[in-house]
Amino acid sequence: MSRATPNLFTIPPSAPFVATLADALLDGRLIEGFAPRGDPMELAGATIFLPTRRAGRLLAEALRERAGCGVTLLPRIVPLGDVDEDALAFAESFTDPPRAVPPTTRRLALANLTRRWRRALRGDDGRVAVAAGPGAEFALADALAKLIDEMAAQEVPWERLDTLVPGEHDRYWDMALDFLKIARDFWPAFLDGEGLVDASVRRDRLIYAEARRLAALPDAGPVIAAGSTGSMPATARLLAAVAHLPKGCVVLPGLDLYLDARSWEALTDDEASAPSHPQYGLALLLKAHMRAGREAVRELAPPAPHGRERLLSEALRPVASTEAWASLGERLGPPAIDAALDGVSVVEADDSREEALAIAVALREVLELPGRTAALITPDRDLARRVTAELLRFEVGIDDSAGEPLSESVPGRFARLVADVCHQRLAPVPLSALLRHALTRFGLERPALDVAADALELTVLRGPRPRAGADGLVAAIAGFDAKDHHPSDARASVSEEDRARAADLAARLAGALAPLLALGEGEHAFAALLEAHRAAIEAVWSGPDAAAPEEEPALATLARAFAALSEGAPLAPAMTLADYAAALPLLLADQPVRPPLVPGARLRILGPLEARLIGVDRVVLAGLVEQTWPNAVRADPWLSRPMRAALGLEAPERRIGLSAHDFVQGCGAPELVLSYPRKLGGAPSVPSRFLQRLAAVSGDARWRAVVARGDRFRRLAGLIEEEPAAARIARPEPAPPVELRPTRLSVTEIETWLRDPYTIYARHVLGLRPLDLFDEAPGAGERGTAIHDALGSFAQAFPEALPEEAEAALRTLGRRAFAPLEAFPAEHALWWARFERLVPRFIAWERGRRRAARRLFAEQYGRLSLAGGRFTLTGRADRIEQLREGGLAILDFKTGAVPTAKQTAAHYSPQLPLEAAMAAAGSFPDLPAEEAAALAYVKLGTAELKEVSAVDRDQSAAGLAASTLERLEQLVAAFENPSRGYASLARPMFRARFGNYDHLARVKEWSTGGEGEE
């Protein structure tokens, strides 16, 4: 027998929901004759429906604390939507519904359907009429799944699609309508064939069955449903059934008992604006399902003394009755408004970074007093993650109920990296990231893998990209020779042992990733991609200590996700490896990795639904900007707004009403902090409409005071960020002991010594060598080396006379010189084409030079002792010619910038003059001592080949060589003085770019402020 009137209660937002519910249940205030406090057995006979599992765990904890006896049998606590089928099995009318289709299977099947539709819409020009790519297809599939659930929950039959008249809408909506009619036939037929139903349909059937079971029981109960607003019809019917049971009751969260009767009635009468009101859902539940008025609802606890509920009721009242704000002061009175705002602070942050730090400060402050608690409530997950990171400044953890998406967890990123590395054919950047990932092993101990990864990185991953694929990586290692690199290049330090380690790791890489790499181009069955990916993950992960204990929950979630993908794989669309890698983050993102509940946690991050039920001392409502709270009303890609209205679906503004209710529920805490950033993503933001309304009813003076209280958190955050004033550092000029200073430099390094002595110090005293960038674009170093080798080999092969087929001979030698670059196809193709254009111009220039030269010498290496043998100058001359008229011509080939004669005369580009001085002293073994008659640079440009003299008209080559050598002698003597330091950028006016060691010299710090130059 049911009640004539429903048994309804509410708990105001300012009262702790779970604690109040537990006390009311134990004290017998919910159901007459049921007061189980002190009786360990009686409580076990009750059933309690709550919105979430987490809320159920919190209520169980509260009941254990308050039961008043040592051992207590807890009631049956059921999350709504997860009704216990075992209980239903005893109901005579219950028929177990078919198994629910797994969410991943449905997603893959609908993505395949949308793929086929998209490809069927190709126009005459071959273009696709709807956005392409796995991201678009899965987004359309998710929107379709949401529409299927919506129509099922709101009991809208699919046959109503036939009432929508084609041609009354934009062409796109007609195409979408045609597809929906296809989906309407396809999807139910597929489910029937598999013996499945949608999870939402199964959930609703179970809820309906539970409602019927409870209504049919002669003595059902005690049954309590608490914390739900009945936003879904099935849930609303269950709440109605429970409320009418003889031993049943419903506890509503935050019913507004202050809104005037006329405005309350308008909530269910005004279809246009009412859905966006925070009380719309509760008003509809009471009127349409409970058949009761608001006066039938009793409060289980009085509101807090601050009376904030009444101010919020006024602030968020329906649009049609906002004229009542004019008399707000008369109805509430200034003292009541002041009391409502007394514990409120508003943080108007400059940007999201400052907002996160200010929130972290507000949360951290709570821990200063024992026992106090705080919670952050926000729909912005990026902001929640920022706050978590900022709290690490204080070494404070926070219990995050939402956890993190599987795609962003450590195992999820690992799985994504494996796919990315394979689809990018072992490109250096993702490959290096995979090698450094915590779960990567390749069968090695972690220290051994790190050493091998260092060797592989230094050998082939830095600099130009190797040829794609494992074969290209192996070939690049096989063709690597440390001797081909300049001593200042870090790659010159690669030992044979390092090369062996790199080769071993490359072989392990090739073997582990072979299942995915073997798939190659073109589309493949999703099952084949998934199986190959799983095999590659296992091979990369295999090894000792592959996972830390803290990663085990995420690893288990990843295993379940792959199992779910495998189950639905036969229904998924075929994909390329690149599409699979792009789709993987989307496929893993909807799998949350949640941490275990921490019962005694003092700081929490809560979702709006959970926040209704948990009471804390300080609440921070953050991210209060339009498009975030409330969320933007997003357009349905399948149905326009008029089409949704014609079908009888709820207006999208209903989501705004739910957000508004969540906002009000969060505002009940004794201390309330509201925050928003003035700028978001660099653009000005719009404060949330809820915040604007609260500011409007508060008045300017009161609101300024509220903002001033929030500025305290901003000031504290600023103090954390503030750096103490420090004197500007001086230009560094390290002076190491003389015995540590270099006593051997090349002619090219003398220019560096003159212009930036600090580079010589870092390179030769500290022994630091710069690393190339990852995946570096084709550069002048590799190009210059290959061209110099080709031209040098040509001159060495034909020192006196040119061959008949000179161009062919030069090309042959060029192919040999460029051979090491074949492992880097982009580099090789670009520079070989330029070299071929250079060949005829070079041969024409060469014929002219040979008329004046008796013999030439190429790539001549020599050394010269200076300062009584204490210093050695070394050099390799590109080309030295013995002229027919006497003397030497020393040439240097340049593929980059050419120094001017003025720079050479000023001794700041001393390479050629020093080579001339070495030649005059007989420092080149194959060349007799002779003075230079000419010094010149040969510019090897892509458009022209140009010869530039390094000697001014009023100088001689021999005189310039002698004066430059004298200057070098002085420099060597100066640096033999222990007090002489290696200054950074001693001659910066001659430098066109920053050096490799400027960051170590902190150039950007000392070079500002107008310090005088030497």
C-alpha cells in the first residue's frame, strides 16, 4: 500500500549533506518508526539510493562513525543507474534485459557507420562534404551515441524523425536527417542480432523494474533515495515510487524554499527560459512525477546562519521576475546581505596561471588549522591539474575524485608513444621520448637502457633525420664515423663501444616495433592494428622492473581498455597507421584512472555532482567564466535546434540549469572563494552569468569588499612568485690555472679566441661540446663537409691538369663524398641537387685558375710551433696553389658567409693569413716553404661562384700573414698570464649570432644595461 502524499525532505546547500543524512537516518527523522542508532542489526534492512559509488562510500563511512555501537551492519547502498539485479531477480514481473553493448564496441561501430556515410558524400570534385579524419569520425560517433541515449532517456521514439519535413532546413541538416534514418534502422537491427541493448536502455529498464518491485512489495523498506534531482525520466519515476512507499522517503539536494510562489510556478510553465534556472529540474520532478507542491518538502537541517541560500535565490531568480531586485534591500535588509557575503571572497586573476596559484594558496591556508577541510570544485579539468601542480610547491597532495584520463596517464602516454613512433617511422623526437619513458625497457635494465639511449641519441638521433624506418636507423649507425666530425662536435667523442650500444639498441627497436612497422602504408583492419600495437607494447615494455607500483591501477585500466577495443575491433573502420595513432588518444581519453578514496583527506578536488554531498569548511568554485561554468551550449551535429524541438527533446539550456544548481550547491560552505581569470588563452574572458548576477544583487560597495578579500590570495601568490632583487652579474671572465689552458688550437679557432674567448674556455678547459638538435633540418655543416670533400678529392686526383671529362669526374667524386648522407634522404636530395648545379660553374672557374698555377695542393694539414714551442697552431688548408709567376695562392672555399678584407686586415678573420704564415714557415709537409702572393675566399653559392680577395689594396699577402702571426704571438703571451681571463663576447660588435656557450656565460643577463665593450 502506498502513501497518499510523498515523503519528501531537503537538505539546504549550507548543511553538510552526507553528515545530515546519516544523522537523520539514525535518529528516525526520515521514516517513522525506523531509528536504528545503537542497534547494529536494524540498519541492515534499509536500502539507500545515492547518485554515485563515491557518495555511497562516504555515507558508509559517516554511518560507521555515528552508529553508536562497535559493530554495525550497513544498509544496502545502491548507486542510481547501477541497480542490483540480484534483488530484482526475486520480483515475479522482472525479466532480465539483454546484456548492454560495451561502450567501446558501440563507439567503434558508430564510427564505422559515420565513416561509410562520410565517404558516400563525396562530391563531383572528389572532396568530402563532412570533416574527415579519425577525430571527426569519432566526434560524430560520440554525438550520435549521445543522441541515441537522449532519445531513449526522454522516451522519444525514433519514428518521429519521419515527421521532420526535408527541404525545410539547410542542406546539411537534410543530409544529417537522411543519415539518422539509416542509423535508426541499422543500430537496432545490429543490437537485436547480437542480443544486446544500449547501456542507457538497460539502466532505465532496471530502474523501472526496481520501481515496480518496490511499489508491489506489501512491506517494502525502509527505502531512502537521496541526492538526486531526477533529471532522467527513469530516475524520476524511481524517486516517485520511493517517496510514496509506506517506509520510503526522498531527500532532495538544495530545494529553494525562498523563491516566491509565482516565480516557482513559472518554472514549469515557461518553456522558453525556465530550463536554465537552477531549480527547474526539481520543480519538474515535484510537479510531473511526485504530484506534490513545494510545501510538502521538509528541511532536515536549518540553513547556516549566513543565510546565503536566500541571496542566491534572489540572484538566480527567473529572468521574468528580475524586477524584484529593485526591492531586494527592503525584503532582505542590508544586514542579511552583509551576512550572506561575510565569508565570500572573489579572486579576479589576471590569467589562468595566476588563478591556479591563488587557488593553491587558498587551499593550502586551510591546513594551518587542525581538522579544517577544503575542496576545489570546477568543471575545468585543465585548471584542476594546474592547481594540483601548484600545490606541489608546498609538498601538499590533494585527493582528486575525477582522476585523470587514461590517455594522459603514464601507461596511456606510453601506448600512444609506441604508436606515434611507428607511424612516424622512427622519427628522432618521438623515438627519443619513447626511449626516455619510464615504462620502456627493450629487455634491458633501466641504467643500461639509459646508457644505450644516450649513445643512440648522440650517434644518429641528433642532427639530420635518418632514413625512415628501422633499416634507415641501422644504416645511419653503420655509416657513422666519429672521425668524420670536427673535434668540437660532440659526435666526435662517440667511441666504438658507444656505437656498438647504439647498434644493439637499434636492433632491439627494430625487433620490438616490427609488428607495427611491418603494416606499412594503406588502410588495415582495426583488429590487425590493435593486435600489432599490443604486441609492440609488450615487446617494448618487457624487461626487469618495467612498472612502478603506483602505475599498476593505470596499467590495469589500460589492459581493460585494450580488451574492450579488441571486443569491438571487428566492427571498427579500417584505418591507416597514422589514423590509428591519431585516434588512440580519443579512444583512451574516456577511460578514467581514478585514485582510491582517501577518507581522511583534508583537501579534495570534486566534480559538481559529488560536491552536492560533501561538506567542507572552505569551498573554491573556480573557472567561473562563460563557456566553462556554465559550459557552452554546443550545437548538435545531427539535429538543429528547431529539429530537436519538433522531436520533443529537451532544450540544450537544460545543461545551464544543472550547472546553475551545482553552483548554488557549492556556495553553501562557511567560507566561499569564487575565482575566474580576466584573460583566458590570451583573450579577455567573460565572467560567468552566475557571478555577474551575484554581483548585481550585492551592490557595488559590497562587491568591491568581496573582491578585496580575494585580492589577499592574489597578493600571497605574488609573493611566492616574487624574486628578490639581485645585482646584475658582471661579464664572466674565468681565469683557470695556466697548466689547464689550451696549448694547441686550429687556425679556425683563433678567430673564436679573438672574438669570444669564453668559447675556447668552455670547449678546451671545461671540455664541453655542443649537441646537435633533434631532427635538425639540413644545415651548412653537413653540406660544407660533403662539398669540401668532393672538391678536395678532385684537386688531389688532378693536381696539375684537368681530365678530359672533368665534370663527370667531379660528379663521381661528389657521389662518393655525398654517400654518407644517403642515410639522410632529405639532406642528400637537397644538397646533391645544388652540388650538380655547382659542377659546371666550378669546372669553368677551375680552368681559369689552372692557367696561372703550376701545381695545386688540396686539404693540406700542417702545424706551427709558437712561443718557444709552448703553443702549437694547426690548420688544414682547403687549397694552396704554386703560381707560375712565383709565390703561393691560398684559397678557402666558403659555402656560407665570406669575411671581408677589412675584417681580415683587422686580424678578426685570421684563418687565411695564418695559413699563409704556416706555408712561409714550411709547416705543410708536402709543400716547400714559400711566401703567399694571394689570399682569397671562393664563395660557392647556388647562383654564382665568386672569388673574393682577403687582402686590401694597400697590403701584401705576405705582410698581412706576418702581422697576423705577430698578433697571435701577442695573444698567446697574454693568455700565459694567470690573471688574464677568458671573457665572454670580447668583441661582440663583430658577431652576427649567439655562440654555443652563451647560455653558460649568461649573456642575456650581463649584456643588458649598457656595460662598456672592450
